[in-house]
Amino acid sequence: MSGINGDKARYHRLRKQKIQRRMRNRVLFGNIEQSQPAGSAPKAASKVSSSPRNDAAHE
């Protein structure tokens, strides 16, 4: 069923769960970043995408 056809309680419950999950994840990742020393931070920005599809999409 869709939210329009009367299943609003389930959609509202799932929406609230998603919001709470995002808030928990932000706190968790914020705590992880603060607890790591500056020299041992992961280098996620240095990853190079080898997918030609992604390269073409950015041009």
C-alpha cells in the first residue's frame, strides 16, 4: 500500500527510524573522527576511481 492509500502509520514509523539512524551515525562518525590522532586519519580522498562510467559523468 502507499502512503496515499492509508498505510501512513508504517511510512511514518520508517521515516522516523531513518531520521534516528542518520542522527546516530553522525554522532558515531563524529566521535570516531575526534578520537583518531591527526597522523593516522584514513586517506579516503586519495582514492582514484577506475570506472570509465564515473569519469564520463563528471565531464
